[in-house]
Amino acid sequence: METRVGKVLLLIVTVAEAVNNQWRIVHERRRLVAPISEEAQNRRTLERFTKGHPDNSICWDRDGLDGFINVIDAHQHPVPFGGPEVPFSLYTDWFIQHGTVFSVFMGIGQKITKQNASAPDCCYYMHCPTYDYPVIPSVENDEINAIARLEHYYGKVDHRLHLITSATFPSLQKSEGAKDQLLALWAKYPNTFKWLGEINVFKHALAGNAFFSDFTGPRLTVARVESGELDALFSVIGPKQPNGEQIPAATLHSDMGCDTYHFLPGSGDGVTPLKCEASDEDKRIAQSNHAWWKATLGP
């Protein structure tokens, strides 16, 4: 028995070392192909964007050492739909190597949740576009990000990166209780979540994974928005809340169309074939209500 346990422990350690070595190889490859030099990386500091700091007076040498690569990444997901995430310290190293100084640190607000425990795992929704692998909103990835920030950000890379952690769990299809969940996140991780989203208004690519089914709720419509159904959730955006927390903005995601996706027979519920096209009714509503979208989304 001890020999068997010893072999199992040895196997676990060996696998862990192999995974760590794999990440080290990836990290070295990334370092060698970093798009900006180490000298340029060292010029991209928080002090350079801080009013009153001497470095703030250094002009941006766009045609020279500073280049054209932006210092802002307002949309990045360190945690995947499924499978292991990139180690946080390695992930933030990549940001520094690529010259990113400011970023909105988003989770993936939904997880692939297989319905049969004995079924194979699936890391990416397009590899398993069936109702057996629905993609369901969850706070899990937001909590993973909050913990990683607490353990690996403060006092380690916060002098090089300004990361805004975003709460990505809300579902606009089923928004009831979302504000209470956000309050619970704030209570558990105070002064951590400073953004909301990205939140799916429409996610055509997830149709095969039950995005429009009872797993996630009925589709969001203009009538539901105008009824005030989402008001409680979005009331947290803008003003400082009674608990001192504040979210200035939200990122909404409307993924309309899926021309590059090919749903195989059996996708979705396995009965109704999935087609990458809007229904005639959807087209009619879009054509008659285009002024609403223009007013809502802005110029």
C-alpha cells in the first residue's frame, strides 16, 4: 500500500514539474519575442502617467523608443472557459514585456458545466457545442481573480501594472439576485471589484452551449430592458455605494453572428439544427428598431 501511495505521489510531483517546465519554456519563448525592448519596457511605468511626478514630463517618443504599442488593455481574460489558467505571475510578466501598464482584469463570467460527470472534460465551448456542456454564468472565475490579485499583485507587480478587477458573473438573461451577489463579492473581497463585465447581451457563438435555453434564461429583449428588469443591477454603476464601493463603468458584449463557426450535426439540443443566421423576426425587429440601437449605443 505504501509503495502504491509512493508511486502515486511520485506521479503527481512528476506531472507538476512537467507542467511547470512547460510554462517556463513558454515564458522564455515569449520573452525572446517580446514586441518591445527591455529599455522600452522600463520607460512604461505608472510614474510616467502620474500627475506631478517628474517622469510625467517625459514626452512620448512614438516614432522612437516608445513606439506605437498601446499601454492600455481594457479587455483581457486570465481565466479560460475550462482547463487550467496561466499562472498569475507569468501572466503579468507577459503584460510587462508587451508594455501594458493599465488593464481591466476580467474573468470569464460563465463556465462550461458538463451535465454528465463521467463525460470527457471540455476546455473550449466550440469543441463541445451541445446542451451536454452548457455555459452557465458563475462567480467562480471572479473569485479566482480576486484571490490571485491579493496573493500575487500587491507588493509584487502593482508598481508596474495598474489592474482593475472586474466582476463578470452577472447574467442579463437572469439578472434577479445579481446585485446581491455583487454585494456579497464586495463583502468578501473589499475594494477589489472596480468594473462590471464583460456581460453578454447576446452571444451567438454560445447558442450550441445552451445560451438561449433554460440553462441561462430567456433571451434579452428591448421590452425586458425597458421594463426596468435590469435597473437594480445597473444601479451600482456610477455613484459611490453605501458600503464605499464604486463601479464607474461596465463592459457589455454583443456577439452577433457566427459566420466563422461550423456547427456539426448533433450540436445544440441534438434535435433542432443550429444555423448561423438571425430569424426573420429578429431581422424585422432590428430593421424597425435601428433608431433604438443607435440611441442606446451612441454614435
